[in-house]
Amino acid sequence: MTENKLPLQNVGPGGVWYVLAAAVLWGTTGTSQGLAPAGVASTTIGAVRLVVGGLALLTLAILRGSFKGGKRWPIFGTLISAFFIAGYQLCFFAGVARTGVAAGTMVAIGTAPVAAGILGYLIRREHGGLRWMAATLLSVVGCILLAAGGGGLQNNAIGIVLALGAGLSYAAYTVSIKGLLDQHAPDAVMAVVFCLAALLLSPLLFTSYLGWLAEPRGMAVALHLGVLATAVSYGLFARGLKSINVGTAATLSLAEPFTAAILGVVILRERLGLLQVSGVVLLFSGLIFLALGEKKAKKMKLADTENLIEKVPNF
């Protein structure tokens, strides 16, 4: 009797790097909005982003043959994914327009891991444990300080609510897309849900001024948001999400607010007040604490799996 060692799947670092790369690209969206021609509505930018990104994703999926296989699409899961992606665009761009790039993105994305942890427990029965609870407390306090700080946040309660709505939408579509990835290729999943989301927001384009797209700067912003910050980034995100769990993916989104904060301060010359800086520190402390717990848990799970496989006999 000899030992039979089976190959392990979905334990490599590839998924982590894919999601990190996607989050860095997402971190450029707020700054892109700030560089758009003056007077362009945030809702219009979000709708244009989805249209350009959806078409780019659809083209890529067709060229790669990602729709082959003929598997049925879960109607509810597909529609709910598209709904929350569309909702994220509206909430994020409108929230950032009221709170500023750095602070708005911090609130929006900083709440996503917390929301993902709650949804993961309710829908996927993932137990966060004491480490998750402690990280959640730090993150919530950090978000409160961000909302209460100066620098344009004191009188923008609506912007804070919209930013929080964006974070909740991010967590919701991450959970729903994870289910679709179990049955379909990443390119196909993103192409379908983003095209549907674009259709949901398309009425906004009929009542919006689109002349800014004819300007070089406007076209550059639209292409950047649609191709790089949507098609490329979400393609990477889907590949990463396919091999890691929802909580880990949400935690890795820390790369987005980090990127946005740097770009907001360096390029757009935004400044954070003392309370906001304290909030950022607490928020990042909580989420980094959570990330370390996820990494440790993954190593322990991998070790247990290897020990179990070593005990499987081969007759």
C-alpha cells in the first residue's frame, strides 16, 4: 500500500495578486472623476463607465470563446449582481463628488470588508470569529471619525450615506458574483453582469449631456474608467475571486483606498483633517488585523488539508 498525494487546488498566491492588481486600478477611479471636464454629472460618468466597460468585457469574452458550454445562467443571481454593480457606480461617484476622492473612497471601500463579513455569515455561513469582531469594531470607529472630521465631510451627510451604500453594494455583488463563477468562466460572468448593469443605467444617458466625450480629456477619462478601471480590473478581480473566498477578496480591496488616498492628496491636492487621519489609521489597523487573520487561517487550513491527503491510501 502506497500513499496517494492528490494535487491541491486554489491554494496558490495567484488569486491574491489578481485581486490586489484590480484594487489598485479601482483606486484610480475617483481621481479620474476629478480630472473629468467641469460640469459633468457623477451619474453620467458612472453610466458611461459601465457602457464602455461592458462592451469591452463582452468583446473580450467573445474573442476568448468564454460563452461556450451552454450552461444555464441563474436568473436571480445574474440580475442581483447587475443591480448592485449599477448601484455601486451611482453611489460611489455621487459620494466621492460630495466628500472628496480620498475620504469618500476610504468610507466606501473601508466598509466593504465589514459588510462582506456579515453577508458571508448570512449567505455562505462563514464564521469570522473574535478577530473579525475586533477588526470590525476598529473599522466602524474609523469610519465614524472619517465622517465626523473636517475637510468637507462635516456638512456632507448625504455623501457619507452614498459612500456607505457603495461599500454595501460592493460586498453584495462580490457574494453574488462568487456564485456565478462556480458555473461560468470569469470573462463571461463579468461581460454578462456588466452589460446588464449598463442597460439599467442607460436611461441616464438619454437625459445627460454627452458633449464632454468629444473633448480629448473627456474621452481619455471615459476610456480609462471603462477599459482599465472596469474591463481590465474586473477581469482580474473575477479570476482572483474564483480561487479565494469573499472575505479575503474584500480585505484585499484595501489596495483601492490606499491608492485613492495617495492620488487624491498628491494629484488633486486634497487634505485630510486630524480626525480624518485618525479615522484612516483606525480603519486600516482594523482591516490589516483582519487580513493577517485571513492569512493565518489559510495556512492552517492548508496544513490540515495536506495532513488529510497524506492519510489517503492508494490501493
